[in-house]
Amino acid sequence: MKLCYDLRAGVAVRHVKVKPRCAVLTMLKRLDKIRFRGPRSRDDFPDLGESPPASDTECNDDVPPKPRAAPRDTEDVLRDPAGSGSPTMAAAVQDFQRSESERLSEVKGHLEIALLEKHFLQEELRKLREETNVDSLRQELERERSKRLDLEQKMNEVLRTRLEDSPPQPPRKQQSPSNNGTAEKQQQQKEVWSSRLQKWLYERFGVYIEDFRFQPEESTVETEEPLSAKRLTENMRRLKRGARPVTNFLRNLSALSNWHSVYTSAIAFIIYMNAAWHGWAIPMFLFLAILRLSLNYLIARGWRIQWSIVPEVSEPMEPPKEDLTVSEKFQLVLDVAQKAQNIFGKMADVLEKIKNLFMWVQPDSTRKLYICLWVAFIFSCVLPYKLMGFMMGVYAGIKFFIIDFLFKSCPKLRDKYDTPYIVWNSLPTDPQLKERTNATVSRRVQPVASRSSLATVPSGMSREDDAGRSHSTKKGPFHEIFNLPETERPLAVCENGWRCCLINRDRKMPTDYIRNGVLYVTENYLCFESSSSKSSASKKNKVIKLVDITDI
């Protein structure tokens, strides 16, 4: 806005010119571009007049608030210097003031909208950075870059060693510029083809080459389950179910060797001997294995086939078990523990016998094995393999179908002439070896101990009286506790007794079901002393005559 004064013939003529503010309009256009550059239309936002007023403190620090001109200053600028004006001029001035305030409020509204848009864009940028995991990608890029640098260094070292090892080449003759250009092109083409070939080979075989990279073996520690009666019972049942096919097969083979079914055993013997005579023993076994797998496949598909190569021997069925009481559950756990103990004991016996057989613990048995191995080695070096296979097949058939049947039917004949059976039974286990060494040591020490005991016995007292008096339990003399004659005393192997447990299966209460105590063995009795501290503990002691024991 500009005020002009014109003096004509002593009359002051006042003119008011209102120019459009180009700077304000340009600012408005830029703010419109900033605000409405998205797909949303201007109608989605409220009018500026309806927008809520905002204070200067809500603006961002990047955009400093513009100072507003006070109304008084504006009135001073627009005021007539003479102090008077026409009503038209006053109205124009008021309109201009109103339009100026509206424009200022509009600029303020656009600034607020631009600040909100900036805030929303910053939030979207932060979310995008969190989703894309820029840090992890940057770390992976750094790792790949380090790998590439290592590979480049290794390649440079390999090339350097090759250049050093290669003989020096004679100097090339200087060629013309045209020849140099063609040579460079050919060299570039070779490099391109070689790089393509390397890339193709890596894409095709790089995965397989990476599989042969040596890596340190990772040690994994398996967690052990705590002891549980339920878990122990379940594992024993699983072991029984898993070993059932093997035990059934071995039992059926034993039935075939024992001629349980005469017709089946005779047919099997004729077929096997015919196959062994013609050298078809191995193909026959392979065919039988294929046939068994085919039958298992049909059974798995739902076919009901009750056929076996060897005769079936039925095993006793266990009666179904209903709800068990506490004592019956306890008895079940004891039975499972007993089975586990027996199974582990048999396995330990087999392994210890094999170990003692090869370690010359019993030289007679190991010497027989040693001679048999030498004979087999000499025959394998002299005889052809076809003849050896024929001899082994025929001997295996005769041994399985005839010799084993005779030995099982005649135990005395087996004890005299079955060499493998005799050798195996004569092999000792580690506990048996320990007992033998203890027995030999006790035999050596016994004469010296007897002489010393005779020297310490006073005159007028026999050895029997001293031995009977020396053996007493914690609760009194031995013969008084068990109501036995004074001549009965524990044997030397159980002078202090064996800690044991008496199981009374007739009782249902857990307290009466099991009794802890000490077991003594005399020359004529088996004595059990209960460890109960009650006054009636003597009633719980047991005395059994050895003559009355029929089975252990």
C-alpha cells in the first residue's frame, strides 16, 4: 500500500493505491505445493477459518515465527498525515486490514499443516528404517566386503607365486599400433570368457564345494532324565516290544533246528542243501530277505497275512491288568527292576566272556581259538574261494539241522563233544575271576591264621567254644537271637552278615511288605535278622533250614 499526496492549486488531493502483494501470493503457492503434493485433495482438510488456533510454541524450531505488526502501527501507517480523510478511504483501509489479517491467518494455517506433514513423514521414515533392519544389512554388507577383500588378497598371492615360479619369457617384438589394438581386444575377450566360465562353474559347483569345507565339530550335551518309576516301566516295555521281532525270529530258527515241525524242517533242509551244493546259498538268503520285505509291505498296506518262513512258536499271553493297588504297583516296579537287572547281567556276562577269551585269561580256551584261526588262514591261502564257500555252506547246513538237533536231544553227548559249547561255558566272567582270586588268597592265609588263633586261645577252652562266643550280633549272641544251638555260627564268608531285604508278598501294607535286615548263613540254616528297633523285632526274624530250600 502506498500513500501519495498531490498539491493542486492549494488543494491537497489524497490518493490511495493498493498494490497486490506478490511475495505473499508466491509464499501461499509454495505452501500449497508442500501441503497438497500427495494424492489427497484439499477437501480432505478443514478450512483455515475452521482450523483451531495454535500458539507460537507449537511450531518447530526449524521455522521461526514471524513477528506480527501491531494494529496501532498499521493504523499509523495508514493514517492520514493531515489527520483527516474521507469515509471511502477509511472503509478501504479497513478492508485492507481485514484482508491482511486473513492472509496472515491463512499463512499460519499452512505452516501448521506443513509441520504436521513433516512430523508424519518422520514417523513413516522411522518405521521404514525399523522394518528394513538397515543395521543388520549394513553389517552383512561389511562381512561380505571383508570376505571379498580376503579372496582378492589370496588371488593376488596365488598369481604372484605363479609369476615367480614361471620362467622368464623372452622380450616380445614391438608390434604396430594396429596389432597392439587387436591383441588388446583379444586379451579383453579372453578375460571376459574366463570370468564367465569361472562364474558358471561357481554357480554350478560352488554349492557342492562349500559342503567340503572343514568346520569344528559341535559338542552337544544330552540332558539326562531324572529317575522315575513310571519312566523305567515304560522303557522296559518299549525294549520288550522292540526286541520281540528279533526274539521271535531266533525262537523260530531254534524250532526249525529242533525239528519242531518235521515236514517244515525236512523241506527247509532239502532246499538249503540243494542250494549249497550248486553254490546258490547266498542268492537264496537274499531272495528270502526280499520275500520277507515284500510280505511286510503288504501287511503294512492292510493285508492280513499270517505266514512265516519258519514255524511260528506262540509265546504265553499276559493276562490283562486292571486298576492296581499301591502294593501291586510297587511289586510291578520291583519286577521291572529285576528284569532290568537280569538283562544287564546277561549282557555283561557275554561281553566279559568275549573280552576274557581274547585276552588269554583262560589259556586253554584261547589256545583252541588260536589254532582254529591258523587252520582257517592256511586253508584260505591254499584252497580256492569257490571250494571254501561250498565246504562252509555244506558244514553249516549239517551243523544246523543235524548236529545241533543231536546235541540238544542228548545233553551228555553235548557236554562231551560240543567244543564251542564247552569253551563258552568254561569262560569266566569278571566276578568269577574275582571270587577265584579271593579263594586262592584265603587258602594261603588260612593256615597262618589258624596257627595264630590257636596261640591266642587260653588253656581249657576249645576252638569251637571260642568261635561260638566270638560271633554275636548287635542285639546279642547269635544263637540266642535265632534260638539255635550254640554250635551254629555264621560261615566265614558272612561273619558280619549281608545287608539284604526281605519281601513278604502275602502282606499288602508297604511297611510289612519289605523288611530291611541282615542275612546269615550257617552250616544248616539261613537266618534273617530284621533291623527294626521295636521290641517285637525278634518275631520278625526268620530261620529257614537249608534242607527245606528247593529252588533259588
